[in-house]
Amino acid sequence: MLWLYDTRRRGTFAFQPRARTATMYVCGVTPYDTTHLGHARTFLVFDVLARLLETRGQRVRYAQNVTDVDESILQRAAKDKVSWRDLGRREERAFLQDMRRLGWRKPDAMPHATREIPAMIELAERLKRRGHAYETPGGIYYDVSTFPRFGQLSRFSTPKMRRILASQDDARLDDPSRRSPLDFALWRRVTDGPTWPSPFGRGRPGWHLECSAMCDRHLGFPIDIHGGGSDLIYPHHECETAQSEAAHGMRTRFVGHWVHVGPMRLDGAKMSKSDGNMVFVRDALKNTSPQALRLYLLDVHYRRPFDHDEERLARARKRAAALAESLGRGRLGPLEKDASTQDVLAALEDDLHAERAIRALERHSRRDLAPDSLASLRTIARKVLGIL
Ligand SMILES: [Zn+2]
């Protein structure tokens, strides 16, 4: 039985999918720059989560979006004097290439924002019909006062929310005449850059609308797991919750487990595209095997911040090589009930403590084990963790 932390309830709870297939939605990339270690770490957490469930016989449907139009991609395209579509396509290809090299368990659906505009418009109309949204000269806005649970995911104060909103890329586009500064755009009437027709005028969808609409279309409502980086808790996931739950009558919770991955830091500062302090996956892979890089990235519990450290990366290379040596190149086997397998699985099933699982694997693989136990450990190392 998997126990998984849920950000909303601030605790670890037994994972019980609502239907035979577990559903997982992860907020994906805005492809305007090369994949850095922070992205890789985040997506590998969900990769291991899906692999763990699947190895245990649980069917999983995993969807992850590509935000191929938003303010950051448009700003970058304008700065580099390239078309935003070309920039997005090129960077998405590079992202997929990087993740493929890392042995990523690819999502079953990867919807693109620009191809899902009708579903977003439909959702915005539904929210307006139900009294959760209103029009302004600048577009259509979600009225957060109609959603009493607004703020329950992040538990941030209003001043804190306002501070965060002011620092967002699209803050300058928000209509100052909206009823509350916390009200967020479902659709903005804009004239510059790419626009689409809608019943609310030509413009572009708000960022949060995209994920609620795609989640609904590709996984249904509600879903079992919703993931992303911890920086998405507010405003993105808070606003998604307000949209999705209001669109479905308010009674049912949108998500069973909110799973948020801590930030990747370089010299104490968050690794981010906007700040330009990044270590790219393709550079790291020049002298590190995919297995060793996975071991490195999984070696800190996912909810904790990860401080990039070249010495630890060098050690991860040695540890991956030593593990390959001790587990050997033999066959993979079914998961056994023996103490070693159970020890490693227990760490993973306790809120995905991959770092403890890796250490247990290292410890047990050095012992004199029966061939079946060894084959079972190899299965976990290769199929679940991808470090062998
Ligand atoms: Zn999202």
C-alpha cells in the first residue's frame, strides 16, 4: 500500500485510486529554454511514482501538458526575434529528447495549450453561466469570492497572494477594473501577439484555465494525483482548484493527492529560467550516465529543496557503477516477499522516499542473496527507479 503526502490536507494518506485506472496530471513545461536539472527532478518524481504503481499492478493514466503559448514564451520569442511557434516547437523537441535519454516513462497524453482552445472557452463559459466569472473591458475574470475554499490549498494570506501575483509574467496584462486583485483571468482581450476568437472577444486564455480544461478532457473529474513544482501551489493550483471544482458543482474535491516537488537550487538560489542560473540536463549527461543522473536527482526526498552539488554528482556516478557491479547484469524477476525487497519497497511506499530506497538497495545488494531476491532487487532498481 502506497502512502502519499497531500499538500491540501498537510499529511500523508493511503493512496486509493477512485477507479481501476489511477489518474495523474502533472503541470508540464513552457518550452522556451533548455531542460535544467530542476525540471528533470520534478518529472522523474512522477516517473518513479507511475513506475512504482505500475510495477505493483496498478493501471495508471498520466497526462502532462505543454504550455506552448504564454507570456514568458512570447517575451522570449520577441527578445530573440524568432517566431513563438518555432521557439516552442524547437524547445519542446529538445525537452523530449532530454527526458527520453533519462528513460522517462512518457505521459499517455501530452496536450498542447494551443490545440485545446475550444475546451478552455467552453469551461470559461460554463463558469460564467454558473455565476463564478464576470466580464470586464479587459476580458473575463474568475470571481474568487464565489469560491469559499479559495486559499485552502496554499493557506497563504491575502497580502502574500498579492505579492506573488505582482511578480508574475502576466501581471501587467490584468485588468485593473476587476472586482478583487485576487480575481484571475480566464480570458484576456489582447490585440498584440497570437490571439484566438472567442465569445468574449479575440484574445488569449489565462494560464490556469488551460490545465483545468485539459485535465477534464484527458482524465475526467476528479483525478487521483495532481503534481508539479511547489512554486505552482499559488497561484496556479489554487486557481485550477477554484475553476475545476466550481465547474463541477463545488461538492467534489478536484484532486485526491496534491504532490509538489521542492525547488532545485544552485548556490542557495532557485534554479530558474527567468534568473538564468541553470545546469542543463544535456550538459550533465556529457559525463554522467542517465542511471547515475537519476540516482543523483532521486537522492533527496522530493518534498525537500535540492541543492545542486558537483561533488555529490561525482559520488552518484560511483554509486551507480557500484550498484551495477553488485546487482550484476542478471535477469529481472518478479517482486519477491523476501526481507530485502520488502525493505526497499517500504521506503518507496512511505511517501516515495527514493533516497532511502536507494540506500537500502545498496546495502542489500552487497549481501549474499538468493538469486530470486537479487532478481527482484534488480527489477526495482531498473523498472521503478531506473538507476540500473
Ligand atoms: Zn498546470
